[in-house]
Amino acid sequence: MKNVIQNLIEESQKFLFKRAKIDDKIGLEAAKFAVCDIPKLSGKFEKSNSPLIRWIKEAAKHGSPETKDLLNALEPALPYLPWKYNYEPREDMPDLGSQMGWGEILGPEAPYHDDHLCFGFTLLGKNTFYPSHLHPATELYVILSGHAIWTLDGHTQIRGPGEFILHPSEHVHSMQTEQEPMLALYTWSGKDVKTLSKYV
């Protein structure tokens, strides 16, 4: 499994490095992970029992030619990522933790420990609303598979495979899937990558 994860990291850095060549805010954010030195592995990648596992096969089907190589590297790793959902429970959406979550590879609590940068993957099942939330970290997403209705600071767009989305620190954003699950790569950076997201 270690070789599978290492290959995934390399493919992810290669993918982001292409975008980092464009000198804009997204390119600068992509470069932070694309050229970073990965620390030694300090944790484990074990078979997950997360309910999100049921979405994996379908979630990897809705990519694009641009995201195909990264999806091929990601698919064998998906069942072994440390999937979690760590928001406070919501009475209005009690099953949300079984519909969405993230598997973090690099970060303060990830198998590759880093206190200043996070890298992982977000998975949303079909017909799932990820409610409005914010966090101190600057967040970069790239959609690998599926489409979602994406809202940032009140502006809504449908976003699909290969698209990059930048969430500045403390800016409110949300996502809504419909007939396809969505799989996306994300990074967190900035002065505070330890404080968790909170719903607003």
C-alpha cells in the first residue's frame, strides 16, 4: 500500500505542477504542494470501514481525459485513505457523515505529518448537500470526477472535472451534488491549517 500512496502523491504533485506554471492565485496555491518535500511516513494506511466506501467505484467513473491519469493512481488507494467527517452533528442533516467526508494524506493528523500544509481527497455521494462553511486555511480544490453546484460568497456555478476552485481564508462556500458523486483533490495552506471547518 505504501507504494500505491507514494505513486498517488507523485501523480498529484505532477498534476498540480502543470497548473502552478500559470502565474495567478490558483497557480501560486497549486505550487505550494506541487514542489513541497513530503515528510517520512509516520502513520498507517489501513482498509477503511467508512460508509463512503460504497461510493468509490461510481465516484471514479465521471472524470475527464485531463484527470484520467490521476484518477487511475487514486482508485486503488481510495479504500485505504483515512476517511473521516468531523463536523458537529446537525439535527437537520443527521446522516451527512455517511454521505460525505475526506481522506487526508498530509496534514497535522494525517499519516504524513505536516503542521503547515494539508493534502487529501474529498468525496461526496449523489444528491448530497455540503452546507455553507468556512475555515481559516486557504483551500484549493480540483475536481477529478463528477459535477457539483458550487457556491462561494453567494456566487453559484456548476463545476466539473479538471476545474480548480480557490477558497480564500474565512470565505463562505458550499457544494451540492446531483446525479453523480463528486471526487476532488484538495490542499489547505496558510497560518492555521489545524482549526477545523465550521458550518455557518
